[in-house]
Amino acid sequence: MPHQNRQLAAIFFTDIVGYTAMMQQNEGEAVAIVKHYIHVLQKTVSDNGGLILNDYGDGSLCSFTSATHALHCAVELQLQLQNNPAVPLRIGLHVGEIFFEGQKVLGDGVNVASRIQSLGQANTILFSKEIFDKIKNQPDFKTVALGKFEFKNIDDPVEVFALANEGLVIPKKESLTGKLKETKKSGRKKWVLIIAAILILAVVFFAYQRFSTRPEFTGDEKSIAVLPFENSGETDSDAYISEGITQDIINNLSKISSLQKVIAWFSVRGFKKTPKTIKEIADELGVAAILRGTIQKAAGNIHVFAELIDVNSNKTLWGEGFNYSTKDISTIQSEVALKIVNSLNANLTSSERKNISKLYTENAEAYKYYKKGRWYWEKRNAESQDSAEVYYNKAKDLDPDYALAYSGLADIYAINTKGLSPKEVIPLAKQYVAKALQLDSNLSEALATSGLINCIFDYNWSNAKVLFEKALNANPNYSFAHLFYGNLLQWVYGRTEEGISEVKKGLSLDPLSSTLNYAVGRSYCLAKNYDSAYVYLKKNYIKDPFFTVTIPFYALTLIHRKDFTEGVKSAQHRSPGWYESGDRYQGTLFSQPVCSTGRHGTRKDRT
């Protein structure tokens, strides 16, 4: 085992609360806030004898040789960051042993400090009893005990305190959420509680809907995130049902033009069984309403309970339970989507109402196979793509007129995880996408894939433009159609600002996607706006080090900002296995610039 340089330290974590939402609402203001934060952090940590071990862009990991120095630094930092532009910072501290492996800072002390920081709110300083014991007799610090908390991956409960000095926020224990352990119950007791809860909720909501005045939606914009439905008693083999229903609801809502923002699946899937509050999720995704629900499958039936929450008022706008036969699961999403539209007071055109109620197949088994294929396709590795292809083929064999099954097969070959040459896979992709559009000429997924093929393989850019615009007309909330179209506008038609705006629209719909964060940063970089590029690329580089297509543009941006040392260092970074998870593989193809020689140039066939 290599030698580890271990040392005892006061460990200090910082994080800007709601940074993702800031970037979506006002990018210039968010950049100014980060610059102010970094400047004050560097000076304050240095003045108090500390070291910045890791800089995460909107957060940091620091160490001090003294708990007193660490707390003094925390107080100075919070007070200075309350000046314009104000920075909503949370800080967590702990004393423990740390050690270094390469560039990584490790140790139980780091984990505990990170968990304590996750409890925090804007303008709070939270710390462990180890810190408290070292400063409890110092009159400079006023403290409040918040109680003991059980954190994920931490064996023993941790007693947490808040600093109560003037100018700081003292949070209430009941309002704290973070990386906490989930409460576990015995199997039988759990089922009794689940069934009892379902019955109670059903009675409550029936009475509520019948006898009470329904709250009005208070949001400034009609924007929504549909959280992954939780599957009671879920097994891996049934996970595709709850995820499939969630995706179908998102897809149906995305087609409604009066909804300004419907967050894509890639950005909501990480909130499954999250300890975060509705407000925290909404702030991170930049939405005014949240839909959440549960699914219980038993004896050939599916019970679905869903509720729509107004984030501003924290009131339930609508809630209802549904019972379906497993043969009718393809109708769930349209019924739920219509209820949401009514609750948000959104306008619905006749064609949109028709599209929401549309069933792409009446064959329940074909629908299940397609959902299972989609579930495997989301995993984005070569093995899962093979499984997805099998299930898509089963779906189309059961229903030869199932357009989505053909579109799914087209995506597999257009993205090409099989290692085949474009000459081998693109004809197959074209064949499947043509069949999908023959069956449904307004299918947005197939239109966007067809546009992509025209754009980066056939170089028929005028036709690609028509297809992307048609895809967005059919589904204005399809994030990757915005990405493809933005690339085309910027790199082929020379409409740089308009192109970047389109890509950013895609990011606003899928704010946690590595592909889209990278794409915005890359677009800014090649437009020579290096300050804006730096914000997106650095965050992506830190957040997802496996997503290696970020690296060349991040390094280029650093060089242009005259940070030569870090630029060379990042250019040498490599992380194996980057293509095996999340939406990472999409970055290799979906976000390619469509033309390397400018507006009027051409490219030879890649093969």
C-alpha cells in the first residue's frame, strides 16, 4: 500500500445554495456572485492560515491547523459575502484525520464535514461536537445545539451545532435536510404502513376535492418537474414500469406549448428517493411546480397515486389515486397529464389535447417491451444497448405499426455504441427513422434523430433545419432538439447568439445533463467568450470527471484566460470508462459541432 501522508485538521466545506437555479435565471449575476465568492474565499482562508484543498467552482474544501482559526474564517467569510453581490453560502466544519492519494483528499473527517455542510442553509455555519469541544469556552463564539443526525455512510450519529453570532442564520432542526439515512422498517410492518397510508391519503384527497376549494397555482411561470415515481416493493425487474410512466408523463407535458418549462428525464432521475425538500429540488431545477407519486403493483393491477405541489405556497394543487389493470398502463400518462394541465391553468389546443390522449400502441405487451427497451437504452453502455435493441424488436414484432419502437432502433444505430463504421450503421438508422416517420410524421423523437443524421452525416443542412424546427414545433420542450438546432444555427448559419440561446434553452430543460452543460460551455468557448465558457466547463469538469469530451475545451478556455498551468494539467487528464454511465455517451455524438470549416465549408465523408 502506498505511503499516506495523514494529518489532523479542521475541515471546512463551503457550498453556494441554489447555484444551478441562479445560472438559469440570470447568468451574468451568477458569474458575478461566483467571482465575488472566489475572491473573498481565497483572501479570507489565506488570512486565517488555511489552505484551499479543492475548488469546486460553487464550493470548496479547505483545511486549517486550528478549529478556532477555521471558525473565525467561517464568520468573516459569511459576513463579507452578505455585501453586494450577496452570496447564499452554507459552511460545514469538523475535526478529523485526512490523507492524500494523488490529487484526492480522503478520510472519514472529510466525509463527516461534507455531510454536515449538506444540512446547511444560506448564511449558516454548522459544525460537529469535535469543533464545539475546542471552542466552547471562547466568548467570541455563540453556539446553538441542533441535535444528533444519522448521515448516510457514517456509522454513528453526529451531534451538530450552529454558530449563532450576529449576522448568521440559525436553522430549525425540523427544517434541516441533507445526506441523511433513510428510516428502515420491517417488511411486514412496512407493507401495513404503506397500505394504511394509501387508504388514508385516498380518503383525505377524496374529501379535499369534494368539499374544499382547490388552491390556485401561484407561480410566475408554468414550469414543472416530474419526479421519478416511487415503486412500492420495487424490484429491479419492475423498475422500468415506474420509470417508464414517469417518462411518459414528461413526454406528454413537453408537447404543451403553454408550459414554459418541463424538466427532462435526465435531470430528474437523480432525485429518486432523495432526502431533499420540494423547495430545494425546485430551486435546483428552476421550476414552480413539482409532481411526485407512487406506484404499487399487485395481483395484475397497478395503483398510482400522484400529487402536484405549488412550490411557492407548498400547497397541493391536485392529488388523486388511480387503479389500472396492467393491460391499461399505457393510458396512465395521458390521464395524469390532463389533470396537471388543468391544475396549472395552462391552455391546451385541440391538437395538443389529441396528442396527449394518443396511444402509440394498444398492445400492452408491446408497450411493456418498448418501456423495457427504453430503460436499458438510458444506461448508455454497449451491453445495455444490445438489450434495448432486443426489446425494441420485440415491441415492433408484436405491433408492426408502433412508431416509437422504430424510433428507438434508429437512435441505437445513430448513436452507434456497437463500434461499427458509419457506412454500416447509418443506413440502418435511416431505415428505422423513415419507418417511424411513415407511421407518425409528427413524432418529435424521430424528427430530431432524422435531422441529426442529415446534419452530421449527410451534410444536408437545409433539410436538417426543417426537421429540427418541426421537431420543436411538435415538442417545444425536447432538450436535445434545442441542442441540435442550436449547433446548426451557430456552426452552419453563423447565427452565434441565436445558436447559443437555443443550446441554453435545452440546458434549462435538462439542467443536470453533462452533455448540455458541456455544450453550452463549448459554444461560448468557440465564440471566444471565455469567461462564460469557464463557468460551465469548470463546473462540468468537476461534477463529472468521466465526461472527458469537456477536457479539450476546458483546457483551451484556461489557456485563453492565461491560466497555463491548470490548462496543461487538465489537458493531461484521462478517466477510463467514461462512456459507461448516465448521458455521457451522448457527448461523443449528440453534441458534435456540425461543421468544422465554418458557415460555407464542407467536410468529406468520415469513413
